[in-house]
Amino acid sequence: MTTAPWVQALLAWYDEHRRTFPWRTERPDPYAVWVAEIMLQQTRTETVRPYFQRWMARFPTLADVAQADPQEVLTVWEGLGYYRRALLLWEAARQVMERFDGRLPEEPEALETLPGIGPYTARAIASIAYGKDVAVVDGNVKRVLSRLFALEAPIDRSTGERRIWEMAQAHLPAGQAAAYNQALMDLGATLCLPRHPQCGRCPVRPWCRAYASGAPTQWPRRTPKKKIPHYTVVAGVVRRGPKVLLARRPEGGLLGGLWEFPGGKVEPGETLEAALERELQEELAIRVKAGPVLGTFRHAYSHFRITLHALCAQLLEGEPSPQEGQQVAWVPLRDLDAYPMGKVDRLIARRLRQDPETCRENPA
């Protein structure tokens, strides 16, 4: 098949302007490519770079991950968010050791049988690490191709997404999948930007229908977004001398396996104090007296936002008894760094480390 002129121009541009990353090497390591692709899911490239380097320093081979304790895996991942990715990567590494003799498979179909590897990641590994002629479609590729061909179908609907995949595969030059896929990603990340595309510097501008229309930012088409819900949340800082109470979230859910200061959502009409006292009674079967607010923190997850109020709380009665799938621990402040946490809980922990007298329980 003859390579389309726009593809030739794209590859020439990529040869000169490709971005450099620790996982992009002349002879790519499939394990490194896999780790990078998992980290890059819903995360900006520049954010990933130091986490990738830290991960590879601690787990330089696939076998190192497979043999690690999952709590250490979460600790090394801490700060990158979407923590389920780390646990799935750990589980997949164990399966690679058991099912594939420690070698990551080459074919997308085999890769997709591993936890945490979907169609995109499987094809990214197969094309970039092994040179397989399969297209890869991420958000940048969707934007580039939808503009190039002025695709009218919304890219967040199955019809539009399927059409993008078809176009990407149809124009893939045989034997050059790694360069082609990464060139499309780089073009979307550096020039074909969402709000301010740099059309004057774009190598495929002569063939771009969105540019020819005079309004390139009208693409890609999307369906109207729903309003993102917001929740008010409380967390309790319960002290026992030099120690503080932590609860470990159940595996499989949001922030699964991470440690937190226990609490929950504030119900309509509740005060922060009443919500915290109710939540700790329901979750841990303890009675506490809510005290002053230690801090207020705002955080956005993929599908909702929270405002979390951390309150000091005095234990009045009972011994923490967690629900099924949870754990609790009384942790010395000096040891808090050893417990993997989400971003907001880590901020609370750091505040406690900075001022060890914070939320000290009242003397009997």
C-alpha cells in the first residue's frame, strides 16, 4: 500500500522533532514501555517522568515488581494517582512470570489477557516495543485525526471512536508503526492543541480539512458534558499519645489498599462535627467527640470533586473495629511516611509531622 502524503510529512516531522523520554530508546524495553503506558493513562507526560524514573530505580525488571509487596508498590506509586493502576500492574507482572515465563507477550490479544491492559495499552506495547503493525489511539490521536478528516461523529461515542481507530489503522505505514503512532501522539501534544492549535507549524496542514474550514477548534466533536458532582467529606484525626488512627481502604475500590484518616461524606443538613461522629461510629464502632478543623482540602477525581474537612477528634469510647475488607492501625507520627496514602491524606499527615502537638488528645 502506498503511504499517504500526509503520513510521509508526519514521519519526516517526527524524525526531526520527536520528544525525548526515558522510556523512548532506540531499542525499547517492553517492560519500560508497559510501565510508561500504564503511568500515562489519564496523566500528563511531564508529570509521569519523575515517577517513571523512581519506579525503574526501585523495580528495574518485571521480576522485581512481581516479587514486591503490594504495599511497597503503592508507596513507590504514591502521588501519581489512580492507584488501582499500580496494583493491576503488580498483579499482571506476577501473571507474566507464571504464564509467559517472565517475558511480556508480543501480540495484542495475549497482552489484553493481563490485568490492567486494555486495547490501547496492548497495541501501544505491541507497536512501540515489538514493532507490530497495529495502530494506537489516545486523546491526542483522536484530536489530530478528527481534525485532519473533519470527522463529524462525536469522538466520545462508539461510532466516532470506531471511525478514528479505522482511520488510524488504514493509514499505518507497514513496518513503521512505532514511529507513526508516536508521531501522531507528539503532534497532538505539541502542535495540534485543544484550544490553540499551532497550525502554522503543522506538517499535515496542507491535508487538514479542519484547518481548511477556518475553524479547526470546532473539532473534535463531542457530546455535551454532564455536570461533575461535588461532595463534602470529613476525616478524623484521632490521637492516642504519639500515635494517630489510620484505616486502610478495601481493595478494588477508589484508592483501594491505601491508608487514610477515617471519615466519609457529609449528609444533607449535617454539621461537619455530627457527620464525623456518625461516620466513625458506623465505620469503626467508636464514639468520638469532634473538635476543631485542622484543615480544608479540595481535590478532583476523574468523575467527581470533593472538599474534605479534616477535624481533630477525641476518642471517647470503644476500640476501632473495621468493616470487612478494611484494616486499622495506631501509627506513630514518625512512621506515617511508610503508609501509602492518597494526595489529601498525605497533606494531613505532613501537617501532623510538622506539628506533633496537633490534635493531641485531651488529658484524662
